[in-house]
Amino acid sequence: MDLKGRVLLVNPWIHDFAAYNLWIEPLGLLTIGAALRQTGYAVSVLDCLGPGAAKRPGWPHGAGKFLKAELPKPPAVAGVPRRYGRYGLPIEESNARLAALPTPDLVLVASGMTYWYPGVVEVIARIRQRFGGVPVALGGVYATLCPEHARQVSGADLVIAGPGMVPALRLAGEVCGHDLDPDLAALYADPPTWPRPAHDLVPRAFAGLLTSWGCPYRCSYCAGHLLQPILARREPAAVLAEVDEGVRRGIHDWAFYDDALLLDADRHIVPILEGLVARGLPLRLHAPNGLHVRAITPGIAGLLQQAGLDVAWLSLETANAERQRATGGKVPAGAFEAAVGFLRAAGFGPGRVGAYVLVGLPDQELEEVEDTARFVHGQGVQARLTHFSPIPGTPDGDRALPPGSDPLLHNKTVAPYLRGEEYVRRLQRLVLIVQAGNAALAARTH
């Protein structure tokens, strides 16, 4: 196949008060990269969160802290008494990598959290310095949830809101003088027919694994349906082939990125897990997005254990029945206790079951959060506080912030300070209470 052109894929730095590499891999960008290669383009990558960006490389199994360079706080968050910084590759290293790359015909930049946009702005400015007037397109979460802000601020020539596969391929064709074949356009319009991510473009000690897109729930604090409105699933055989290929390259840690991993289990995750068990591969599986409590059965729990799930993180959010109903009814009464029991019976021992507890919803009292943490501890389960981020376009996000607010205010670290010093002091006390409960639980189980 003749070379159609050169495309550079860019995963920007994180600008934030805190950042942790919890199995981060730019799967969307790498999937587009795979499709570009299939259709005849040479693809290169600048991944500011990839190899070289970690404070302690390889720990644990590729996850861990990013390197940080302190930066001045942007004016919108100047009142937050925390240190702000750039997380990821040092500037000198990123400049050296850019200098070594051939001039592309097109640059595609990904974006993560809306409040990480200063990292997008910085990386696009550096691309301009290196490559001059090469066209730059921006896609991803920030581009989708805040498209007007991105058009005004990012410095990109084009902002792609929503799924970016077909727009990226069309744009590459327009820039390089090649029409996208209609049959390929139809093929790539359907997520289950996308090629598997090109993990080899930026080798890591782990890999992200996306087996489905979307979620049928409409939780009032979640933007999942705005990013992917339709639930779609890959064929189990395609997922297993991706893992087989990765294991041949030495990847044994796989992190599920699904928002609804266990739903419709018999037709999806069950054959995937059964296939992994049958292969007898030396795997460590991770589910950082959390597992739907109501979907865990004795059979599912057993398969997760046999397949190598490291820790079963359960998406509880709250034990308050009224709050559960108000936010979407994701966890019915008694489902959490049942799920914990099934996991214990399957062999998930001390330290291998945890629960996410949501804190900071617009009208949520901290006492409710403390009660939920105590409930979780009472089940012998570690509690992890997940701080509310007021995402635009969600019911809770729009209640928390007025439309058009600077995306920097979407930051879960910033949100408590918008509620005043007394709230922050009480929240800090709550964090210590939860940590003490986790420590006491750990001491009892060792």
C-alpha cells in the first residue's frame, strides 16, 4: 500500500493539583492510530503521559505517580491553597521527542478531563513552534463536553465533538488528498468494527482494555451518555485476540475501561472471562472504573477470581436510599451486601474488595458520606472517597455551576473550595475518619 501521508497523534500533559497514573492509556487515540495505519498512513505518537512520565517507573505493574513540574496557578483557581503543576514528561524530554519526529501532514490531539485543558493549550502551542502551520485537530472528552470553549482557547484548527474515528479519517484524507472509501466510512462508523488499539505505538507495562462503549444508566452526576449515547459491545473473540497479542508482547496487566463491564454478562463478559480462564494466561486484571453491584452473581464473582481480577472495586456511591433513587437507582437495597458475600465466597480475601463512595454532590451532607463509609467498613470493605466533579450537561453538574463557567472549576479538587472554608475543614476531617476506618479494617484482617 502506498503511503498516503503522515499523522502525528498527541496525548497532552495533565495540568492539575494532583494526578495519578491509574492505568492511563489513550485508547481512543491509539484506536484511531490503528485505523490510520490500516488505511495507508504513517503514524507517530507524542505521549506526554507515556514511558518516561512516571515518578517510579514500573510500580506497581506500570501504574503510579507522574513526574510533576510546579506551575503558577491559573487565575480561575488562584484561591485554592494547593500546588498546581504539569504532570507527565519533562519539557526537555518532550521537546527532544518532538525534534526527532518527521514533519506530519496532520496532528490529532486527544483531550481528557475538561479541567485539564491548559495542558492541551500548552502542547498545541509547542506543536506550532515545532511544525509551524501543520493542521491541528482536537478531539476527546474536553472537546466533546466544552466544544465552544475548546474552539476559543485550545489553539486547534478544528475541534471534533463526539466520536472521532470517522471525522479523523475524513480529515486525514482531505489534508493528504485522498477520499475516504464509503465502505470504510460505514465500517468505521460502528464502534464494534473498529480495529483494536495500536498498543505497540507507545509500549507500556500494561494495557487498557475496552470491551464496550456506553452505559444504560443515566446517573445524575455522570457524563457517560454524553460521550457515548449508545451502548455497543465488541465480540468476545475480538477482545480475546487483543489480549492474546498483548501477552505475546509481554503485557500481563490489563485494565478494563468499560463503564458497564458486567451488564448483559452471559452474552458478553462471561465468554470473555471464560476464554481468559481457559487460556491459563498469567494475567492481572484491573477495573478502576468500578463494577456494577447489581450485576455481581456467584458465577460472575467466581470467574473474576479465576481470571485474575486484582481488586474488585464496587460502584456503590451512597448507601442512602433516597440519594440512590435521586441519582439514578443504580444500586438496589441489599445488592451491595449480596455482592460482597459473593466475592468473599469466590476467594476475594482481605484487601481485595473496595467500594467507591461519592462525596460533594450539590445538596449532599457530609454526614451522609460518613454514614456510607461506616456502612462499607461494616461489611469488611475498604472505602475510597470519589470527589464529585461538576460536569457540564449533567443534572448535578448544571446545579453546581452556572453555564459557561471556566472548565477549571469542574475540577474535583477545586469544587470543595467553592463551598467555603468551613466545608473544606469538615471534608478534611471526613477524609481522616475514612482513612482511619480503612486502616483499622486492614489491621484486623492481617
